Amino acid sequence: MSNHIRITKQFSFETGHALYGYDGKCKNVHGHSYKLDVTVIGKPISDSNHVKYGMVIDFGDLKKIVKEEIVEVFDHATVFNKNTPHVELAKILKEQGHNVLLVDYQPTSEMMVIDFAQKIKKRLPKNIALHSLKLQETDSSFAEWFAYDNN
């Protein structure tokens, strides 16, 4: 019997950003209470002597990966695209003790979720695959990444 099971763990973090060159309000520095759903897929461990018997991956192990790679990095940070003049604003904020992240992409939900997928995939055990990510920016807006779309 080879059942593949998807499990999901949800995370939340507060992050500020600004979209340089954007033609709307989001060009201004602002923040979101992001919610991130991380779904992995694998087969439950079938060895009854294994400490994680019956699990695809221990939720605690998944939590550790996502917290270290994403939540602890992005929570209460302000993200700017380092390839824009925002790099000057970032410098000033950093000098005043603010937590600033400089990334090499426009920090939209779409681009952040691509970045998150790459970071999480690198840390997963070889028998576990990242199935999907859902990054919710507001109550009604989210971006999704699916492995199926990115083979």
C-alpha cells in the first residue's frame, strides 16, 4: 500500500514592505499580517519501531524548518527590493536599528512565495516533497505556489 498523504502547517508573521515603481498605494511602506500554509507530501512511515511511525513528517520538524527559514527572518522586518532606490531608505532604517531585509526581487506575495518555496525545499528530508504554499496577504488576497506548476 503506497498512500501519499499531504499535511499542512499554518504560520503567521508580520512583515512590512514597499513596492518600488508601483502605481498604487502599495508604493508606500506598509505592512501585512501574513498567513503561510505549507503543504508537504509523502508516505507515512510504515516501520512500527520508528519513533515517527505513521507520520509523513513530524509537524514539529516541519515547524522548525519553516520558522528558521521564513518566520524568524521575515517577522517584524521590512522588505525592500535591493535593485531599486529603496536601498537608500533601507540603509537609513538599518542605521536607526530597524530590521530590514534586502531581497533581489519585488517583494510582492507572488515573488515572496517563490523565494519561500526554494528555501523550504532545500531543507526537507529527501522522502518529503513540497506540494504547495499559500501566502495570504489580506483576508481576501493570497498567492499560491504548487510543485505541479513548477516541474
